[in-house]
Amino acid sequence: MILRELTSTDEQKYLAFVKEWTNAGASKITPSSVHLNGLTFQEWLVKLEKDKLSEQNDFVPAETLFLEVANKLVGAVQLRYKLTEGLVQIGGNIGFGVVPFERGKGYANVLLAQSLEIFQKRGFSKVMLTCDKINMSSKKTIQKNGGILSAEYLVEGTIVQRFWIELAVAKNSE
């Protein structure tokens, strides 16, 4: 099990990943950055590289990683290193998703736990996540990883919950 960026050799794995979402009737693949949106796979990889530095309009520096298990992509996570007003309402620092046919196997927990380690190594003391109130699986995963509910509010007819996760900041041993 490895959380990693995609490379130019991953196109077929990626297309199988998207197909699983589609076959399950999921019109939305999370996180939203995993859509090609009309780009070729190679153009999309370039876009993901640019996303790491982006600070235009409502975009923030973000990294998209994929969880690979037994040579198959089973989940994705977007790590957002700044928060905008919009991300405070919906999205937060971390957005994750597991393909529908691979849920219930603990992959979401692995995605979130490894994401928290990345934020901790970058010196973050806390991160914010949101999920729809009815998404019990995400809520449980967030809480299992230390998420504390801080707010609940209505966005376009959907009740959204905001969670904060405190991170232990690594101290220099020098």
C-alpha cells in the first residue's frame, strides 16, 4: 500500500480508477481534482504539478496523491496547504475519496492518516476537514483520526460539518 503522485506510466491505472467510479454510478469523483476535464492524461499531469504552486483566484497550493494497493488505484486525496473562505465552508485542507467498490476496507483511514503525517512534517499544527452530515463513513474516518466537530451549517440545502484535527508538531532534536 503506497500513497503517491501519478507518473506518465499510470494512465491505464488511472483510467481504470475513473471507470470504477463511473460503473458505480458516481457522477462525482472526489477529490474534484482527479478529473481530466478534457485534458489528455499527460496534460493533466502537468496541471497537477502546476497546482502545487497555484495561488490564483480561489486556488491554493495543492497536491493530489493516489493510494495504490496491489497495483490498483483505490483512492485519492487532495492536500491543500492554505485555506480560502470557500475551503473553510466546504473542503478544508484535505479532501479524500475511495472508489465505491473498495470502501469498507480501511483505505480512507490510510489516506487520511498518511495525509496528516505529510501536514505534520510540513509544520502544520492543525488541519481542517469538512463533510456532509449524512456521510457517516467520512465522519467516522475523520473522528478516528482525531477530528473534533467545530461547526455545523447549511450550504445549498446540505448540512455540512467542519472538523479540526490537532497535529503534534515534531520538535528538532538538535
